[in-house]
Amino acid sequence: MALERTLSIIKPDAVAKNVVGEIYSRFEKAGLKVVAAKMKHLSKQEAEGFYAVHRERPFFSALVNFMSSGPVMIQALEGEGAVLKNRDLMGATNPKDAAPGTIRADFADSIDANAVHGSDSLENAAIEIAYFFPATDVYTR
Ligand code: RTP
Ligand code: MG
């Protein structure tokens, strides 16, 4: 497996629940290192830009409203097979379908308030990391 980076967001619901540390602990136990991080309250425009691939979908405005409803914790994670590893830790989009022990099974309330975002491909990971972090703010550890 190759060393990869992926973009993770702890969404407003999970930040409000005060489980940032619990979620970071899962990254660490899985061998994913935080190589960039910041807390940020996204504007609607920033959330729209981030989820632009979904702009024609019926849930787009709900998604943008939710993602800009409170501060999020944004991090780049690095590790062997980081993109898929993070998606495995997250669980299915709808927490009702998420496997026991995944972040969404344990912390998400609904398909809208589903605790975390993770890049879905290596290509998108690079785009998403660059959306939030200048290269000088991503560290090799
Ligand atoms: P994310 O991008 O946030 O990591 O989530 P994902 O890959 O698991 O799911 P994606 O298909 O990319 O959808 C992005 C977010 O939109 C909301 N969604 N709602 N009501 C619906 O049918 C629906 N489908 C997706 C979810 O909050 C999802 O995380
Ligand atoms: Mg997605």
C-alpha cells in the first residue's frame, strides 16, 4: 500500500457533541497522522465550493446549510492507504447503514448530520486538501 493523504472534516454536529478528541483517537489508532488541521466556521460560499460536485443534487441546499451551521474541524490525514482507511473508519453515509464501531454508527444522527466527511478518491483528496490548506501548512511527520 502507498503512503497517501486524505481530507477529513469533523462536521458541525460532531463538533457540537464535543467528540473531536474521540474521533482523532480513532485516526491515531488506525495509523493515520494529522498533518494539517484547523477549526473553521464555513461560509455558505465556502461550503458550496467544497461540495460543488453535488450542486445539482436535491440535497445540495440542505448540505450547504448544515455544513455552514457551526464550526467544523478540518484535517489532512496521512498514512498507508489513507483514503480508503478513513472511509472505512467513517462507515456508510447513512448512519442507519453504517457498520457497528464506525464513526458514523457511533456519533451520527442522520444522513444529513453524519459527523464526518472523507475524500472518496486520491484525486479528490489532493483537490480537497488544497481547497483548505496551502502546501506550506501541510507537514511531513
Ligand atoms: P461526505 O462527502 O460528506 O464524506 O459523504 P459521503 O461521501 O459519504 O456521501 P456523498 O454522496 O458524497 O454526499 C455528501 C453528503 O450529502 C448528504 N447526502 N444526503 N439525503 C440524501 O440522499 C443524501 N445523500 C447524501 C450527506 O450528508 C453526505 O455526507
Ligand atoms: Mg462524498
